[in-house]
Amino acid sequence: MPSLDGPLPSPPPSRDGSGSEYTSPVELLGNGNDYREPSAKLNANREGDALRNLGTVEGEKLLSFFDDLKSRYSLNKTALDLPQLVVVGGTSCGKSSLLQAITQLPFPVDNGLCTRFPTETVIHRCQLPMRTYYTISMEGQTQPSEFKPMEYFSESWADVSEHLQQDLSRAFKMLNSQDVDDMNRHHRTHRVRQQARLREDVMKVDVYKPDHAHFSVVDIPGLISGGLTEDQEISKRLARQYIRNPRAIILAVVPAVDDIENQAVLSLVREEDALNRTIGVVTKCDMLQRRDEQKVVFDLLSNRIPQYKLDLGWFAIRNRTTEELEDGTSYNQRDGKETEFFNTYPWSAVDRDFVGIQNLRACLSSTIYEHVKETFPAVQTDIRNNLKAVQNKLTALGEPRDDFRLQQVFLSDIHRSYEGLARQWLNGVYREGRAGEVYKLRAGLNELEAEFVESIRTGGKEHEFLGNDGEGAQFFETLGYQDSSDEWEARMEARGDVFSWILKTWNDNAGDGFWYKPPVDFEELLWRDLIKSWDGYARTYLDKAIQKIRDCSEVLYKEACPDETIRKKLIIALQDKAQAATERAEAELEQILCELCRMKTHHGLFKYWVEEAQRMLLADPRAQIITKNKLRTILSVHQNLRQFWEIAVSRFVDNVIIQVIERHLLGAEGLIFSFNVGWIRKLEEQQAQHLVGENAKVQREREQLQAQVNGLTRALKTSSELLLS
């Protein structure tokens, strides 16, 4: 670049790489020729149209649509990357003065009043006779409770502008003061008064003005290079958060008097790969003193510094000085002084299209409009995808249950799923793909039944009966049945078999009367002793069946009610009912066991079986000549017990399985169906609320998700209408 004493700097290369001269397609400002105004209010009335001619009707509709997405549609702002203009720079870089010049809104520019929170400003075009007004509010999880939203309505923009300036200044001071007070309370032991800290809440300023182009901009707190480490981290995090949005246009503000190499904003833009969507702005050009500083700035404006070359170019701006602010220099006067300044050497050598606020507005107009038009289809796709995702989250919460009727419906839906699966599994209908075998309820119960029957038949009698074949002949050979009673009884006792047991029981329980007269209820006495193991086998079977059903019920509850909190409440609420079913089963088994000793049957073949067994046993000629009554009675009792066993064991097994397990554990009021419609209908409102009523957290989540669904649905509809318009 030539020295300042030599030829003037050459114009910068074209920004589009085509070699043609850059042209500004749309003027943001009016004629800008009248610099003398009689009053501040009149200045506001006449100068407030700086953004009137932004883009086209189509462009304004798109811009308005995107801003509505951020504010009116109740959307999660992190869910959508929306086009927006973001102003980023270091502290005291002149961002607030720049925003004043761009929007002609009275942003606070006091030296002691720094921006310590993101500020989103939206200027809405409203149609007459709608009044001009503004609103100021704070958004964020840490929103100060003491900050109250501000608003003002008036027929006059000058009146609104004056109040807006006062309210903005008051809001900035109030929030900064709260931060200082909080810091001082936290650091009471510090002697040095703490400075106000950065906050991540967002101040929203919405201005509604007739005949004003729609325009929005986000001002990020200045990047901090000193002071509190936490503030430095917050400032960088906030800047990165906005710069990282791939659809954001970045307005990187750099003061001409600072070392370009040390500008954090440029480093962040480069790190986030945002050079292709960044517009550079050099402020405080009128404060440059040394020629070497001017050379760097001119190189920057000419896009000649490779590491800071921006596709959208660099612009030079002259903001109002402190004296001009104090003197009440109007916006038009400010623009006139800026034009005069850049018409002087050496600034007059800089490409005219890249100096002054008017050219910057024109660039913003063109860039923003083209950008929103280009990104609109992708944003519409994002809206559609986000709508589907939010709908899925809302569906996962289930139907609303904030009143008794809805809570009953919700419980009925759970029960319907629970009972449907339970009946399938009881009928042996199993779906593939489940882990483990717990859900195969009928198969598991069948295994337990088989195990129970086998245990009763193989180990359910204390003594084995004598068969009808060769065992009978052997019995008479060893018995010595023709001997005296003392002799054959001695031999019988020595055998240690079923006959020994019968004889011993007789002798141990002999009553009054002749020796050959059996004890009272002799057969029942023997029967009770013979089957005493049935009690243990039956109780073991019942315990295993209860556990099997409980395990299956747990799986059923998980399948029917995925919500763990509700599921646990249901199980606890049904514990008494389930316990009652278990106790009924145990009582039924107890009754069956108590009636086991009654040797009674109406089985049609029992008499025939007994007579046939005796006939076969006594078919032996030696048995026919037995004349001893006691021996004959013992033989007869043996045969009676053996035949009754076959009937009793089948009857007992069936009774336990059908009356205990099937009726009391698997029946309508059984253990597995403790959760039934009747129980749901008997619930009181308070009980239903406790079980399935939505807590405050879920209600808030549902409301937020529903609001997002409604907002995204409206946004999708609006976007489709925009495409057709």
C-alpha cells in the first residue's frame, strides 16, 4: 500500500470476486441531506425512517416470520438455528453508538454504562392507525425478579423515542445495579467494591412503528480481556453461542485505535469458521493518530489482510463524539459529519461504497434479505423436523391427566394393556424377542404343576404298598400265617414294610375290646400318617407359583406402564389387594389340607377296585385258609388304602391346582388380576391424583411441549403460506 505521503490508497478489490465494482442494491436511509433540526423530538419524528426502505415486501415478510419464530411461537430457541444479525466486539468498541446509527434508536452510550447482557432489538412495521409503542422485557432462567417489563404507547414517535431512551437507560442502570449489589453481598469481606458482572439473560426490546421496515439485531456484551475470569468466560461463551449459529450474520466491530492482531472478536469469528458470513466494521476512525495505525486500517478496509479477509467486506464508520452527544447532535447531523469526515484526506481514498453508515445499512439490507431468502427452505425443514421431535416427546408423556376423569382414563389404558398381555401369557400366546422366560407364565406354571404332581406321586406316601403279583406269594411264605399271633406279628414287625407300619399303628393305638378289634378310625389314622408329606409339597408348590406370578406381574407392569414412578405407586397401592388374594389362596389350601383325612369318595369304581384287589391277593390258596381276624383286617386295610390312594392323590392335586392356583391366584380377583377395572372405579379423586396425577414438573413440561407443538404448527403453516404468496 502506498504511504500516506504518496498516492492515495487504491480502491479495494471487489467483494464478490467477479472483478466488478460492488454495488449496494437497497438504500436503508432516506435522502440524508437535512442536517439541521429544531428539536430532539422533531429530530426523532423526521429521522425515524432510516430503515423504512429495507428490502422488499417479500423480504420484510421473511424477516418478520423469523423474528416471530423467536418470540411469538413459544419455541425453544436452541432447537432452531434462525437467521439473525449479531453485533459482536470488545468492550468500549463503539457497538452501542453503531447500533444507534443503524437503527436510530436511543441505545445507552454512557461511558459508565456497559452492555452486560445480550440485547435483542426488533423494529416491527405496524400499519396505521395503530399507535407507536415499545416493550422492554427480560428473558432467561435467572431473570431478575425486581425487573418489571416496561412499555409505552403514544401517537407520536418523538414522544415514544424520548421515553424509550429514558426506559432503556433506567433498565441498564437497574440491572447493572442489581448485579453490583449481588456481588457486594457475596463478597462482604472485600474492601474493593465489585464491578457488575455479566449475565446470560436476554433483554428484549420490541419497537412498533408505522411505515418502518422490519429489522432485528442482537447486541452481545463486549468481549472482556481483563477483570473477573468468570466474566471473561461468560463473554466468550455468549459470543461463541451466537457466532456458532450457521445462519447468523455477524457484525464484527473493531475500533481503529486498537491493535487489530489482539481483537478477540476476529479470533472467534475465524475459529468458528464464520468469515464468510461476517461484515467487519471499523469504528473510531476519527481517533487515529499515527500513520502506521492508519495503514493497518486501510489494509483492513481494502480486505488486504489475508487472515482477516471477509467475504462481505469491511466498513469504516465515524460515530458521534462525546461532545456531539452532549450537544444533542441529531442522527442526520451525525451522518453529515460522517460524510464530511470521509471526504477528507486520506479517508477520501477509501472506496466510497465501504465508508459511512448509509453504505453499511445498504449492505445489511442486501445481505440480510438475500440470506433469509436463501436459508428459508432449510429453516422450514428444521421446523418440520423439530415439530416431529417435539410431538414424539409429547406423545411419550401420554395423555394429559390433570383431572379425575382423565386420570381414570389413563389408569384404564394401563389396565387394558396389562390385562391384555396377562391373558395372552396365561393362554400361552407369547411374543418373540423378550429377554428371559419370566413372561411365559403358562409354560412356567405348567412346569410347576408337573413338578408338584411328580413330587406327590413319588414321595407323597410314607410306605409303599404291596403289589398284587409275586409280592403276595412271597408275603405268605415269610409270614408264617399259620403260626400263633405272637409269632406272625413278630415276623410282620420285623419286615419293616407297609404291613409292619399297619400292625405297629394298630398295636400303638389299641383300644378297649378284643385283641382283634382295630382302633377307632383306624384307616383314617393310617391315612393321615401315610400322606403327611403332602402338606409340605403343596405349600412349596403354592410359594413357587406365587413367586412365578409376582415375577410375571412385574414384567406386565413394566410393559403396561413405562413410567417408573407411576408403576411403583401402582404396585404399592395394589399391595393389600394382592396380599388378600395370596391369603385367600393360602386359606383355601389350608382348608383342603384339613379335609385330607376324610376317607370318603363317590368314585364309581372304588368299590370294584377294592374288591378286585382283595380277590387277587386272596387268590393264593394259603390266604384262603387264614382264620385270624386281625391278620385278615390288616390285609383288608392295606388293600383299601392302596386303592383309595389312587383316587385321593388325583383329587388332591386337582383341588390344589384348580381351587388354589387357578381360582385364587389366576382368577378374576386373583393375584395376577388384582389390578382390575373394579379397583379403578372405586378409587377416590385424591387417590387417583396421588397415583397418576401429573406433578408440577411434568405439567410444566407438557405445557411447554404443547406450546412448542402449537407454535411450530403455526410456524409451519405460516411458512407454507409465505411460499405460496
